Amino acid sequence: MMTRISFNRGVPSVDSFPAAQIAECAAAILHVDANTVLQYGQPFGYLPLREMIAGWHGARAEEVMISNGSLQILEFLSTLFLQPDDTVFVEQPTYDRTITIFRRHKASIVGIPLQHDGPDIEFLAEQLRIVSPKFFYGIPDFQNPSGVTVSLAKREEIIRLAGEHDFWIVEDAPYRPLRYKGTDVTSMRSLQPSRVIHMSSFTKLLSPGLRVGYIVAPKHIFEALGPIVANTYVCPGLFAEGIVYEFCRRGWLAPNIEKLKNLYRPKLEATLVALQEHLPSADWVKPEGGYFVGVTLPEGTHVADLCERAPTVGLSLSDGRGFFPQGGGDRFLRLAFPALSVSEIHEGVSRLASLLSHD
Ligand SMILES: Cc1ncc(COP(=O)(O)O)c(C=O)c1O
């Protein structure tokens, strides 16, 4: 029987989990700080980890909040900033779970079309003449779902517009450390710390099961966030944060990220090579890191129909329209490669091409 190949899920490869090291860190943190990590604690997370993260970002511990995954923080930020009918700007396409959160808060979502080097700035400026958003949510590094990295010039322009029209930028950057080649583009927060809420997570660097994500933001935001957080869960899971702290304190994070880069680099390359070989008439960005390659299929293709027929060739695909908050995406597919082997990637893209030839 043909094994099913799934390009659907943006999850790490299970062989990337440093389980033995995590077990060691769990034992160690219980040994030195059990009374803190097993107790209720501060709403903004485990202080030693906040201090450590602050150090990485040239910030102070009061400017860092850690939570149970970064999506949880997005929920908090939405509670803080959004009233029904408030406007948020997002890249189009964007991460589908973010769209769900903003919709749950009854926000009006404006999608700014994404080009190969970032959002269409002219379109953004035009929209700003109509309405000022509460914030602009973007994923500037190796975007989910497209793989796009925003150029420095566009980052600077978005920041300039944020100053002119007085809105926040939420910079969601969980893939930023996973660069397989090329050089980093300066983060939006480094360009303008007073306008940017920088969000990241250990999900893609260690394990999603730990549920540890964080923001670095100007301190005054935290005064308003405090009651929202405390009234939701008192405090986040401090034991997991203690484990992450211990892992980083031992100097194990950087080698772990290196290991992940070596694991995923060939998978990204295989995806790009397979697309060139089997689907030359499609259009895609060439990411230099991250988890995803977003593909725009040739004209006349309908992604809903492809998704429906995919199981007949042992494929699992997700409907790209879910990443487009304002409609469109009828030819868009997100290929998530980390959890697949190189041979599955080649076979999967070849199966995808066989589906297209019967479209
Ligand atoms: C852009 C983006 N933000 C946030 C998340 C969620 O991260 P976490 O596991 O920290 O909640 C993901 C996970 O796929 C993501 O792609």
C-alpha cells in the first residue's frame, strides 16, 4: 500500500527532539529550584528565563513576558488591543491560526498582499489613507505560510509608516533562528524597539510540547497585560520554563539550533529541487530557512479540487485559501517540509505534479 505523504503540518521532525537532555534539565531544575517551578508564580513567567531572554535582546526582564506558547500571547494581545470592529493589518497570505484569533475578537482584518520581498508597500500606504490599524501583524522571517523574508528596505518603510499613523507592529519571529543559508536581516524590533512587539518561541527550537513562547516589548504594555494574564491562568507553566532555562544556561541551545539547521537544510533544498523538476510552471519563493515553501500553482488550478483528489495519490494537502483572510488563495499551497524525509519530499512533489497533470 502507498504510504501517505503529508505536506500539511508545520511540525518539527520527531527525531529532532533532545529528549535525554530535556530529562536531564528537568531533574536539574527540580534539584535547584523545585519550590519556585512547582508553585504558582509571577504572571509573566520564570524570572531567570525572563532575564536570560532579555539579555539576548538587549532588553530588561520587565520587558519580557513568557507564556504557554506564543499563540497564547497573541490571544492576550488581542484581548488587550482589540474591540469589535477594530482593524488589524496582516500579510496576505498569513498564518491561519492568527486569522482565527483575530476573527474571534471580531476584528476587521485587512490583508496586505505579500510579494517575494515582503508586503506590497504601496497597497499598505493606500490602506492607511482609509484606516489606521491597531497593529500590523507580520512574520518577517521565513514566513508561515509563504517562506518570504521581508527585505530591510520594506522593514524600514513599515516602521516609518507605523510612526506616521501611530500603530504597533507585532513581529512574530519563531523561525528567525532557523536560517540555513544567507545572512540575517535586522529584526524589526532592533530597528525600532518602541513600536515593535517582538514574539518568539521555543516550539521550533526545542519542542512544541514544552509550550514556551515569549514577547519582548516596551514595559508599559505589561501594566495592562498583567491583569489579563493573571485572571486567565494565574501564571504560565513554570516547570517547562525552568527546563528551558536550564537547557539554555548549560549552553545547549546554540548547538541544538545548529543540529536543526543541519537536519532541515537538505529538506528545504530537496523541496526546491523537486519543485523545479516536477512543477516548473508553478511560482514559489526560495526561502533561506524556516519550515515552509509557499507555491502558487499554474493558472486554471483549483486548490480545493486538488486537496480533494490528493488522497487518491497518497498525498495530504491543506487548502491554501485558509491563509487568505480576505479571499483568494485559490491556487496557493503551503508545503511544510521538516517532518518529511528527503525521499518523501521528492516523491510527494512528484505525486503533486501527477495530480496537476490530471487537472
Ligand atoms: C508564525 C507562527 N506563530 C506562532 C506559532 C505558534 O507557536 P507556539 O507553539 O509558540 O504557540 C506558529 C506555529 O506554527 C507559527 O508558525
